[in-house]
Amino acid sequence: MRIARLFAVPLLLALAGCTLNLPRVEGPDRNAIPTAWPWESLIYAARTADGHVFVVDLGWHGAADALEHGLARIGARPEEVTDVFLTHSHRDHVQGWTAVRQARFHMAQAEVPLFLGQVRHADLPSRVSAAAVGDPGPWSGEVAVRPFSRDTVFAFGADTVRAFLVPGHTAGSTAYLYRGVLLAGDAISRPYHTGYGPGMGIFTADRAAGRASLASLFERLRPYDVQWVCTAHGKCARPDERFIRKVLR
Ligand SMILES: [Zn+2]
């Protein structure tokens, strides 16, 4: 019992902790919505200048309720969401899909078979949870999937969502840049005990690929004004040189 607790507490702290700087990436038309405390799996919701409503990721336990309340803060309802952008398809980031099934689901081509349950995620926690409780869905044909296979720009009037491929944590991991906020998914993590770094090893399919992706990502981001970088678990930081050094260490 004592040994189990010894492992359980650090694991919980590693995964959890408070959100950091979320209010700094919010506004009247943008809202960061944590789900599944203490995981804080993030849904980022925005209404664009031309009135489209999109979300990045779909959270975990309680996602449907969180989505409804979080969207209300920007004057929107789940059925208004036209576009979903997935950083990746681990089950703690896709749970709310049933609430926005009318939307276009954008993701990297390499993530599609993982999202649709046609291929199992390679990391051990995903394999264990899939064996224990099955796939979270959706299944092929249940939502409109719009894959992309290179860095891609999505235009919404004067606003843009820029997608950057960062394979490693999963085969199709993607980071999205919107109005100076980079939503990096789990490609960047912030364990309680080490601070910012690449995706956490136990949950990551290919660590070497993940590290190479991040080095390339920061180079590809140079032309853009990136004000904040947020992990998929609700922690945001300024992407200064010190931050980048820590992530790439
Ligand atoms: Zn993940």
C-alpha cells in the first residue's frame, strides 16, 4: 500500500498541477477550457473575426459540459462549432467529439487511423486503457475528417489558424498557431518535477522524432509572432530563449 502511494503521488503531481497563465491567452472571443481535473486536458475555443467558431482539441472526462459552459463565455454553442483542430488523438484530448459531431475534424493524415481506432496508439498507457475500456470513438464515417499532410494555413476571414506538423508524441501530432498563441498539444509537456520539456516519455510513441520535430518547429516559427506557447494540459509560457533551451534540452 505504501509503495503504491509512493508511486501514485509523484505520478499525479507529474500529470497534474495547476494551469499556468491561461487567462493570458483568453479574451472576449477566445477561451481556454480545462477538463478532467487534475489532468487539465485543454479545449481551446475561439470565435474568429468572420464569426466562425472553432476548437482545438476536445478534452476528457466532462468535456461535453465543459464545452457548453466554455463556449457560452464567447457567446457560442457546441452546435455552432464548424471546425475542430486536433493536436493528436490520445483519449484525453478527443472526448468531446460527440458534442460537435457536425464540425469538420482537421488533423494530420498520419493521425487519422489512430483517431478512428483503426491503428492502436503505441504508448503503453494508451494500449492498457484501450484494452481495459475500449476506444473512445469516433469510428469511420461518424465525423467528417479533413486530413492534411504538410504545414497548412486555414483562413477564416482576416484570421488564420496555422498547423505545424510535429510528429513524435503521436505519428500525427500537430501544433496550431492562432493570434500569437501556439497550442502545442502534448509535443511539449510540463511535468511538475522537471518543468517544460518535450512530450512525456511514457505517453510518447517516438521520443527521438518528437525532439527533432520540436527543433524544427522553433525554426519554422521564426517568421511568426508567437506570444505564448501552451501545452495540451493547460500550461502556457513565453517562448523566450530560456524556454526553448529547456524544451530542447
Ligand atoms: Zn498525448
